[in-house]
Amino acid sequence: MFRSLFGGKKGRRQSGSESARGDDSIRSARVGDVVVISGFSPSLEDAYVVTEKINRYESSFGKWYDLVGSDGDRPIAMEWSDDGGLTIFVSTQESPMALSAVGLTDDELVRMDEEQSLDNFLEYEGERYLYSNSYEVFRFEDDRDEGEGFYLWEFFTTGREKTIAVVKWEGMPFEAYASEALSPDLVSVFKK
């Protein structure tokens, strides 16, 4: 999971059942479909992501979805929101990073949460990620009715082209996820 990650307040978005028929964007993807990302691999070849799971997320900022799948042996997670236009972020992380991997401690996150200051930031792989927000989120696995809550901290690069999401589930260690913005024009869905 890597957040609302779309910054700002979220408006109402379409649910999968409300999306337009014939839509070949990520909004129409279902388990078993193949999502193609044009020019995504290091060799600029297309990635073919077999959809394994789609989860829904809700917070006071709105609703968004993530698609979990794989391109061969490479895991790929994509999150999207449809607030004011389709926004997609993608991650190829095989597992979550520890909080220390993004240069943070538990105490620093608590301080940022209390301050809610846009002056806060973290540095990761030579780039500065600015604090955006922190809040409670509910995940509805497989888009089912019963959700489970967690806490989320969001950080974005200045142009919002990259993000770090820090997630804290009750009784679990902090998890950090890195992702990058992806143009919706590069993504299409082929139905199973």
C-alpha cells in the first residue's frame, strides 16, 4: 500500500461498477486482466501486469484503488485516483522498506504528525520529499465491504512525480513504500 499519494483533498471518484463501459484505462481493470504499461521496463519494453488483486482505500480525503500484480517475476503495484482526472502511481518494490531506509525514526513521524508542517521533509536516494499529510485510512481488501484501518504519512518530491508513503498498521512495524507518477496515456487494459 502506498497511500492516497495523490495529495490534497479527494473528491468522489467512480467505483469500478460505475466506470464507463468500454473504458480501457486502469479504472476498468479486474482480477485476471492484463494491464500494459508502455515503455516501462529498463529496456523501454512494455510491462504486462497480470492483475492479481484490486483493493479500495478510503479516508477523509476520498477514495482510491490499488492494483497488485506481476510482470513475469517482477511485482508491480499501481494506485489510482480519479479526482479531477486520472492519476496513477506505480511501484516495483518487492517488500516494504524499514523506516530507517528513508531516513526517519518513530519519534520524527510523531513530531511531523503533531506539527502538520509543510516545512518537514525526508531525503531518499538523493532527493528531497516534502511532508504532505498524515491521516487514518481504511483498506477494503478485494474491494469488499469490511475495511481495516491504518495510519499513513505522505511525502512528495517538489513536482509530485515521486512519493514516499509510510504506513503503520496496529501492532506492526512501520513500512515505507516508494512510487513514481505514471502518465495514464501509457496504461491500457486487456480483458481476460
